[in-house]
Amino acid sequence: MARLRIKKLPALLSVVSALLWPAFAAHAQGVGVASLGAVGGLNIPSAYVLGTGDAAFSLGNEDPNLGTYYNHHRNYLVGFGLGAGVELFGRLNHNQNLPNKQADSAELIGGDLSASLKWQLPIEANGLPKLALGLTDYGGDAAVYFRSVYAVASDELGPLRWSLGYARSEQSVVRKAGRVLDGVFGGAELRLWDTRATLLAETDGTRRHAGLRYYSPVLPWLADAQLVGTVQRSFGGSKPPGSPADDTSFNFALVVPLQTDDATREHRTRSAAQAHKPLPTLGAVSSAQAATSAERLATLFVALRASGLDRVRVGTIGADLVVEYENQRYLHNEVDALGVVLGLAAEHAPANSQRLHVITRKAGLVIFETSVSVPSYRAWLRDAGESAAVQATLGFSRLPGFDANTVQWAHGNAQPATRLRVRLSPLLNYTVGAEVGLFDYSLALQARASAPLWSGAEVYADLVQRLGNSINMDPGRLYQDSRHRNGLQTLALQQSFWWGPRVFASVGAGLYQFNTVGAEAEATVFVPWNEDSVHLRGRVVRNTDSSEVPGTDNAASASYRWRMSPTTWVEGGLNSYTDGSKGPSLAVTRWFGDVALQMFARKGGGNTFVGLELSLPLTPRQGMGAARVQLSGNPRFVLPVRTLMTSVTDKANSQRPGAVRPIDLSYKSEAELLNSGRFSSDYMSTQLPRLRESFYQFGLTLMQ
């Protein structure tokens, strides 16, 4: 009788799927995050991966069968879709015994900080499922709880998504816990009509799991993120004496795109166009178009100043239109300011203008130049021309045959209208997954006031006010050296300049880090054979506090940056670190719009650290315009996480806050003046959708 039922089961499932298919397939399914750190089901990974530029943040309390009596479990996960079918997850597993409800009476037992990696094979064929290879729980010290390597296949059949794979795991070397994700594993997820909910059932090779998951719609008010909530029940687990370990747990995940795709930009462009009076039809004669060249130049100057840009000048060279500006308002990306300038200039250009030249300045220095055909750009801007025609006429960087000294300036002033810029930024020192605490921190607010002097020169001061810190960063505690200090952190004079056409240098001198005086320098060398660059950085300071050893913060680095693509860099270098150690470093940086993710490895002496660094803007995309006093946020806030690589002779993954720290300049000329390194013709050629979007978002209202 049992055999008969098994034989009839596939046929029965096919009939049920056919009957329920229309209702089950009412909406698209998102991706969920498994508790071990991967896109997948409840515990098991699937062959699906995060989309390129997607980030996932997850919190759950599932116990992955550690074989312990912990009564409090937390899994903190952060994942990124790196592109080319690769996803990377970092996981912090934190375990406690809580004798009562008072958190400060909890006994900290242990934790595990590690990484997981998955690669979806680039195989596309009809009838073939998605295939992926992966590994979990790599890194950390001897507390290896979930280490596995696996292969998995996944596919969808109407409302049903399934996964089947095989894994080999390592048993924990600390505690004799049961293996996790070992042997044959598999599971299924079934969509439930149009409720945005799914049912899940699976086995990870050692235990069975069942659960209910809900996918929210995309939330425009939350940066187009999606919330995913899961409740699950595990079966078949046990603790060391054989007592049942079945339990109910939860998981909440936030999946958010870090970059805006071209389709979304096009949608924003059309929405902005529909919300305002349309631009005049090409070829139509209106009073605006009939205006004289002088009147159109005057109108353009007024529009550019109204856009919030500084050092605005407009002029001509023969039949060519020339615009010069400095941007301190659109701090996410210089492309936004350039899009506004190109759009306004193309629309207000005198009738006989054939080519448009735009000069971008920073600190009064010419940073780069852009040129384009006025008729081609205007037609493309109005969606009446092809982007290929614009690409063919677009020039970038130092333009051959263009001499700014021959410009006949009609309106404007090269002197800045902004006399004082004030930038507010959080400062955060922290440890994660340490032996004494899950998360220790010191949080402060930094206010940077800067004023332009002459060409390339600025004077700036940093004031720091501590806002709070955890108890382990109090004076006399373990991490007291990481506690932020109040007062004047920096007071320095910075001079930036071009040393020939390919070397950009910036040198500063003054007071640094509260109690050191000295000098900092940075040079970027643009190599002549491609878009690569060489980076030189150095600091020489002397402590003014007699209780400290002079010269403890001296550091230097030299590196070569290979641009694999406009958004991916590989940088290798040699370093003299702030702790006096020396050694090589390797970093891979991937840009997702205005967010950068860097994976790095740094060796200094006998210590090797690996980690991630997330860099993102903490300021509005369109901030305050040029004024005597201009207020902004930080255009480049950096959050690093690193861990010490263990070895046979050093198995303790201990916290060493001051070890192998690279040079950290107070004034970062690349971020301040060179668009955070996104400074190449290849990069600009990929930004046409953003150029048009920024005009329709921020410049179109100035045409009304």
C-alpha cells in the first residue's frame, strides 16, 4: 500500500500544481536569508544569490545545534551581491545564558565571527536548474561551529521553489556539537496565493525544519528595500545528554539595493518630466529661442547660480559655449552636478552653439573638463535622440585643443561665494564579537569648518564632541584607547595642486589627532597607458604630549590601482603601518552607485587582518546650495570590520585595535576633490542615464 502511494504522489502533486498555479503565481517571489548566512531557505542555502548591488541585513535566534545549553541565541548577518553570481555574507553568532530578564546580569559564553561565500555558476540552459558552489563559516578562531563546503541546485516550478544539494562539514573543534549542513540537504518553498507568504520545509542533512515566510512589497520610503520575516520550527536536534533540542525561532531580513539601475532612473526622469511644463519642441520658434546670444548667456548664468553651484562663469570661444563651476551641493557624486550643468547649458545655449565645454573646479583648481555636441545632447536630453550620438561626441578629462585662457567670459566670478563650509559627521569606534562583549562602541560627532583661501588652498578645523560609549570603553577599561576624545582634533592648512598634467598632489601641515603636529601628503599619479593610477600617502607627526612616545602615528603607503572596470578596482601596495610594522596589502573595491564595498587583507609583522569596508554618503543627494555659510553632511562615511587571521602558532582571534592600522589622512584629497576616485573617461561614459536623470530631478524646475 505504501509503495502505491509513493508512485501516485508525483502525479498528485502535478495535478494540484496545475489547479492552483494561477492563484499561487499571483506575485513574484523575493529572496530569503538562511540562518547560516546565504540566500536560501530556513537553514539551507539555495543556488540563488543576491542581485548585483543588493545588500541583506538579517537578525535571528535560531540555534544551529551547537550542542550547548545556551538559552539565548542571536545570529547577525550582513550580505552583499558582488556581481558575476557571487554573494558574500558575514555572520556573527552570539550565545549567552540569561539567568533573568536583566541584560546586565547575563553571562557571556561565546561567539563566532565568520564569512560565507557562494558562486552561482554562469550556466544558462533551458530545463537546467540554477547551480551554485559555496562555503560557510570560514574565518574566526578555533570556535568553528558551522564550517561546510557544498554544491546545490535550485529551480522554480510554478508556485514551488526547490533546492537540492550535498555538503561536507567540519565538526566543532571546541565542543562536540552535532554537524550542521552535512550530507544530502534539500527543501521546498511554496507560494500561498497572493498573500505574499510562503510555506517552507527542508532538511539540512542533520535536522528537519518547517516554517512560514512573508515577503513585503518593495518599500519606496525605505530606499526600495524589502522586508522578509520568517518563523520556523526545527525537528530532530539534540543536546549533549540526548535531551530534545527542538525549538521555534524567528528571522527578520532587510534586502536593500545599494545602487539605482538605469530603468529606475528612466522612470524618475519621465515622472519628473510629466510633473513639470514640457521642454519646447525641437525646431519650434519661441520668444526664449529668439532671444539674443547675450540674453541666453545671462539666463544660463542665473539658472546655474540658482542651482546652488559656486564659482559659476559662462562664456564663449567662437561658436562654442563654455561653462565653469564648482560643486559643493551635490555631494553623492560629481555626476549629479555635471548633469544639471550640461542640461541647463544645452537648453540655454545660444542658437549657433555647436559644442559645449564644461570646466569642473574643486578648491579653485580645474579638476576635469567635459565637452559634448550641443544639438546631439539637447536632442538626447529630450528623448528625441540616440545615446550613441552623444557618446560619439562626448569628451572627458583634459581636452586636446581646448584653451581656457581664450574664453571670452560674459558672466560670473571665479571667486567663491561660500566663505565657510561646515560639515557634520558621526565618528564611530567599535568592536564586534569580542571575548568580553558583543558590541562595544564610542560614538562622537565631528564638525569640520573649512574656508577657501587661494587657488587649491583651504584652512580647516575639526571639533569633536563625544556622544556616548559602552562601559568597556570607559577609562580604565579594556578598550579605553578607543574612546573618543573631546576638543580640537585638527587645525591645518591644506594646499592641493597639479604637478604636471598627470600628478595631483595635496599637502597639509598643522595640528592632528589632538596632540600631534606635523605634515600629511597624498599624491595620485595617473599613468599614461590606461585608466590605472599610483597612490602615495605619508604622514610625519610629533606628539606634543610629553607622556607619549614621539612619532607613534608616522605612517606611509604606496599602491598601484588596477581598474578592472569603471566600478571595480584591485589595489596592491606596501605599507608602513601606524604601529611601526611593515607589510603588503591587497584590496578589491566594488562600487554600487554611490556605495563602495571593499574587501581587504593587510599583513604587518606577524599579524594578518582581513575584513570589509563599507563606504557611503551621509548627506542628502541635493544639499544646501552655495551661500556665505554652507552646511552639509559627510559625503564619504566609512564603516570597517576586520578580523585577525589565525595560524598554527596563534589560534586566538583576539582583539588588537592598534595593530596593522594603515595610514588614515585627516584630509583625503581623493574623496574631497577627485570624486572618491571615480575619475575616468570610462566611468563617465557609463553615467549617461544619471546625467539625464539629475537634470530632470534638479535642473528642470529652473527652466520653468
